[in-house]
Amino acid sequence: MRETLSAAEARRVTLAAQGLARAEQPATPGTRHLQSVMRRLGVVQIDSVNVFARAHYVPFFSRLGPYDPAALDRLVFGRRGPYVEYLAHEASLIPITDWGLWRFRMDAMRASYGGDGSWFENNAATVEWVRGELAARGPVRPAEIETDAHRSAKGPWWDWSAVKRAVEHLWLFGEVAIAGRRGFERRYALAADVIPAAVLANPVPRDDAVRELVRRAARSYGVATAADLADYYRLRDRPAVQAAIDDLTDAGELVPVRVAGWERGGRPIPAWLHREARVPRRTDGVALLSPFDPLVWYRERAERMFGFDYRIEIYTPAAKRRYGYYSLPVLVDDAIVARVDLKADRPAGVLRVQSAWWEPGCASATTERIAAELRAAARWQGLDEITVAGWGDAVDELALALGSERH
């Protein structure tokens, strides 16, 4: 195994591990390809912002090209499907068979938010009513719970915000699971009505769970620091993460490696290479990345690996935004070369490039390739045209390459 990696090699290792090192994409991505992406990533973050496309749809497009989002909906949100949602990074899609891996986090959530004097304890009657509703009715949408909460014939008129809060607490604690979605609206059920009995009956002990999650993070990243591995599944107990790394190193699954340029205060940052990681000679392709793509979701790693300083500006006042409301990093081969703020204007059938910016030192030789990816993105979203605004140092070249109108 390698003991040292150049910065470029480390990037290529990660791109290969993340499924972004491909020279070409499948002609017709189907369920098998979607499942392959899920296996590689292990977890896909969900986000409600739908300016271009919701965050959980974009990582599959980044790796597969245009696919049918309805096929992904059927796979991940269908009743009795192989995936479920939990707080695995933030709210995320995970394999349903992994539910037991998260028992340690569910227990920690209960200890933090369900103990003496907590809202959960002080609203025990509401919580018990919600449990009873779910036990009696099976999977329900929030609107259905709300309807029942205001029927006086059923008892007290429960305050809807309290009912919703109770459901969310029960989900955090693992008593409730999300039984798919209609549109983007969750359907809640008791965990026993969603999670296979064999999975529910076998919670994974905390130390074993942390070790397994570190193992998976290492496989998904290819090469990583301890902080990278901890962040992938938001593991806050750094001593436990380091203990897991030590165990996996002793077992030969992780190999200590030095990556050129990965330093802090002039000293190298310890890193580990997964034993299955490969080091491609080159990587090819263009990808638009979700702000919540695992390649860039840990901002410290994105800056260390790609020299990419990334902040989402959703919560920044418009007048103070530097790059746009929801700018997407643009990966070309093994470098992040630009960022584009996209808006899908569905009523007009137009993909609007609200802003576009080159990263420092990145030549505009990639303009035609980025334009081709934007055309693919428009097709994927069912949009017929692309227009380009006037904000950003890359907009003129992109508009010319696209032959687009300005807006």
C-alpha cells in the first residue's frame, strides 16, 4: 500500500471512491445504477430547498447523468422499500438494514431531549396520544394527524405544533420511522410498522457501530483524516472515532498515509487510506455538485482537498451574497473550477443561470464542457431553454458557449 500521496493523487482517490472518476455515464440509468450510488455513498442528505432540484436528487445526477427522478422516488420513498430516513449526517437516506447502527444516536437523543424536565416529559399526554394514533392507523401524513388533533370527539384539541413536535421527538428516539413520502410530505409510523423485525431486534452496540461507520466513511472517501471520518456520519466523540481508526489500522483495513499539502501549523495532518482504495492515473468528466454532496459537505475538507472555500448563502441577505442563493460547485476532471447558481423556472420551461464564477486560477478552457453539462441538467429537469444573467465573471463565456439569451 502507498505511504505517501500527492495532493492530486488524493483527489483522484476520493473521486474514484465517490463514483465521480468515470469517463462516461450509463446511457439509461436505472434502479441498479441508483442503488450502486447509494452503496458508494452510504448516506444521502435530504434538503427541502427546491430552487434547482432538491439536494437528494442531485448526487445521483452528478454521478449518472440524466435519470428519472420518479425512479429514485419509488426506490427510496416507496412503501416497504430498502431505504429509510434518519439523522445519519443531517436528515438523510440510509439503508433500512442500518437502523440498528443508529441505536446509540437514538439513545443519545433521548438522553438529551427526553429526560427530566424536558419538553417531551412535560407533554407526556400529547406524546401518548400520538403513539396511540400511529398504533391505530399505521402510516399517516402530518395533515391527517392534524385533522385528528382537532376533533373534539377524540378528546382534547391537541395543539398542532405540539403534535408535530412529539412526532419529531419520537423519530429522533427511534420509536417512529418515516414510511416514505408523498411529494415531499413525510408519512410517519411506529418503527415496528416500517423496520423489519429482525433489524429492530438487533441494535448494534455503540463501539461496534462507531467502528462500522468509520469503516464505511473511510471506504466512501478513499483517503481521509480523522476529522473527515468523524464528519461523514457526524460522530461527535472524537476519542471513539480515533479508537475505531486504531482498530481498523491494526486489522489492516486502513493504512496510515501522508498527503502532500495536508498540513496544519506546518505539520502534516495524519491521514488514512482505505485498503480497497484505488489511485486512478486520471479522472474525467464534468459534474454539478449539490451543496450537500459528500464530496464537499465538509467545508474544511473541501478547502484542504480542492482549495475550494465554500459557504451556502441561503441565509445571507441578497445584497450581501457573493456567489448566489444556492450556488453549485462545478467539478471538471479532478478540480472544482467554477460555481453556478441555478434556478429551474418550471412554469416558463427555462433553466436560469443566476450567476456563474470561475475559481481562482481556473482557466476558461472548460467553458464548452460546462455548457454541455448545463444542457444535460436542463434536459434532466424537463426544461427547454437556458438563460444566463449578468452576475459573475464566467457568465459571458457561458452565455456564448450556450448560445443563450440573457436575463
